Amino acid sequence: MNLLESSTLLEIERSLLATLMLRPSDCHRVQISADYFANETHGDVYRAIQSQLADAKPFDPVTLADLFEQEGRKPLSNLVMEMGSDAMVTAVPEAFAHRVTTAWRHRRSREIGMALMESTSEKAVDQAINALMSLHATEQNHEWDAKQAAKAAFAELTTIYNSDGKLPGVTTGLIDVDDKLGGMHRGDMIVIGGRAAMGKTSFLLGMARAAAKIGHPVGIISGEQPVEQMTLRMMSSASNIDSKKFRTARFEDFEWGKLAGVVGSTSELPMWFLDRSAPTMAEVARIARRWKHKHGIQALYVDYLQRIGGEGERKYEQVSFVARALKNLARDLDIPVIVLAQVARAVENRPNSVPRMGDLSDSSEIEKEADQVLMLYREGYYNADADQSMARVIVEKNRHGATGYIDLHWQGNTMTFGNLSREYGDGAMESSR
């Protein structure tokens, strides 16, 4: 930044602060952090404005000057009086705040670039990319006093109340699961475990499609299946055509018509895929941040946790690293991250093969980091005499409410989980399509 640009930016910052002090009603129009100001003293003035605003106290130039005077900060006292007397008020504070934010991003970008040039670490490139993408993430406040926290909590409650019963989180597409969990909440990591052949991937893809179908942009990371297989599985479920026919493409004439409609509807869904085999955690974070910035994804689905490459020499350390990183990613992007996880084979050696949270493979860190842990179980897989159309979701951990279980309908030929109808009696299926 040359001298002229620097001088102009400082004038913009002073004008923005003068506007907020002299026209307090404009504060709601400005979304900015005190750290964004190029001049540190300007940032101090903005922090004082925020503090006074939070306490419902005035923050005109005279009041702030007196406040700084009492704190022994005479230079700041003089500064706010100068700003008030200059009356550098702007009619477009949003544009001025945007200019300050943009300048901050440029400064941080240069700092990140210089750090990358000077680094000799193999991880430096991924770290630099993540840092650059985070500059464009939604700005969040991470420091609160009790009054601000209470106001934020009440505002969240008011939003839920005014939604007229609308699900507060991202839907799973399954009525009873949504009722139990309240949907999938922003910032949460939801772990779905189960032994092989329980239908974990189908469950994950069904949830992702259900969310996308009602307008939630979603991202899907698969370290196990290519995108063609994932999409065909979704099409089998959506069209109610036997999944075996998708291996041979030998459909009846009427099925070709159904399939054509499903292909068209699927192509319109707001979904993005990464199907790289065994992606690294750095790559998952980089892709997710890009999807969030470019497409505004509202949920991320990962198949599966132990398949993602993490840091550490031992498998336990690597899985622990990935679990913590996925939870941090959910918080940073302010979206739910739904991730599949393997369950240890030892569960099948017990008289009761129902999986528990402690059966998650390779790391106890998974259950510690997860906000919700769900286990999939189908008695019919182990017992030929059991109802083959029944499946159970066991809620082992739920930071938002009660644990317990939910029974679902399982349609084996299309590998689809569905709602058990509460209108037509037990055992009847209410279509989730």
C-alpha cells in the first residue's frame, strides 16, 4: 500500500467512526471487527463503541472522550473529539466498512504470502491456503461477556419461536430422527457408526439428498466410493428401482421413464462431491472452505472418518487428529459436519451385536469430540427370523437432548431408510420421497 492509499484508508476509517458516534442508528448497518482497522487507535475507538452499545450506553464523541480521559488515555480522548468536530459523516457506512475489511484482507494476504515464502515446512502450502480461505469466512465474534451471551441466546430462541415450528437444524429427511435431534445443528459434528453392511453410506446419502432437495446446499466427501456409484445409489432410492438393476442397466420400459425424471431432478440439486481415495484432512478442510465460500454449503457429509489421512505415526493418533479437525471445521464454517465411522469387529463376538459408542474404531477421541453419536443397527442382518424391513438408529450421545432409539423402515432392494408412518399404524411405511 503506497502513502496515498494509506492516507485515504485512514480518512475512511475516521469517517466511519465519526458516523457511528454521531449517528448511532447506523451501527446495525456495519459488520466489522476492531482488528480490521489499519490504525490501532481507530480499532480501540471502535471497541469502545461496541462496549458502550452492548451496555445500551451513549457513545457520542464527548462521552467517549470523557471515558478515555478517566482511563488515562488522553491521546484517544483528543482523537474522538477531533473526529466529532470534523463531522466526517458518510451516508454509506456499509461501503466504508467494506473498504476497511477489504484492506485488512489484502494486508493479511501479503503476510500469509510472505510467511509461505520464508517457510520450509511441507505443510506450509496447505496452511497458507486454509489461512487465505478463512479470510473470506463469515466473521464471527468469539469473545462475549455475560450480557452479550444472554442476548445472543435469547435472539436464537426468538428466531426458533418465529420460525412457526420450522426445524431449527438441517433435516435428516426422516421425521422421527429430526424430532429426536432437532435436525443437525450448525457447528456440530455428528458421528454415525455401524458395522459393515448396516447401510451407513445409504443413510448418509439419503440425508444429504433430503437436505439438498429442500434447498440446503451440501458437500459430500467420499474416500471410499467414486461419484458415479454414490449418485447411482441416490437414483436407485429416489426412483424406487432395485439397485441390482443399476449394475446391468437392464430396466423395464416404464423404469427408463422414471429414471429419466430422477436424473433430471438430481442434476438440479445443490450438491458438490469430492471422491478422492483417502483424502488428507488438509484437503478436506481446503475443499470444504472453498465450497462454503463459493457455494454457501450448509452441511458437509463425510464417508468416512478413519479413511481420512491425519497427522501422527499411529492409527490412533491419526484418527484423533481427524476427529478434532472435523469438529473444528464444523465450528469454523458454522455448519454441521456429518461423518461416518467404523465400528470394531469385536462387537459381533458379543451375544448382543448392538453397537455402542465405545465400539467406534481406533480412537476414543471420536466420542469425545462428537456432539451427537448415532449407531445404525439391523437385527435382520444377524437373524434370518427377524423383521428384515426394520432398522434402528440408536442415539448414544446427544448434547442437545435425550438419547434413545428410533425405529425406521429399511428397503433392502434400494438400500433406503424410510419413516415408519405414525398415521397408518406400526410397520407401514411413509414414503420419505
